[in-house]
Amino acid sequence: MTKRKVTDIQLLKCIYQYTAAFGWAPSVEEIGLKVGFTSKATVFKRLEKLEESGFIKRMKNTPRALSLTATGREVATGVSQSD
């Protein structure tokens, strides 16, 4: 598994766990701290790629407005929605 794929999975797990614990999505800064990114720009780029790949949905220009798609939840939890 490539480092990028591992990082993507870590991002999805971070979003899933934070949302489950607090009821809302983590901020870009919180995601970066949890995953080990020092730059918010890097987090934004990875979130854009995850959105393009269909793992998350985001509302532009709205803080904490991101959620996992069914596919994103499957990757984050390791549980298929059809199970």
C-alpha cells in the first residue's frame, strides 16, 4: 500500500472518529494535527482529492462542512455497507 493511500485512510478515519465523538466534522487544522500534516494547504489538497474520488462531500467556504460518503465510511470503518 502506498504512503498516499495510507494517509487517505488515516484522513477518512480521523473524520469518521471525530464526527462520531463530537457530532460535527473536524476543522482542517484538527485533521492536520491528528494525521501529522504541518500545513493546512496540504490538508486542503488531500481533501480535494478525496472529494474528487467520491470519499467525502464538502460545502465550499463553510467551516467543518464535510462528511463521508458511503464509500468513505466503508474505507474508514472497514465495514461494507452491504454487510
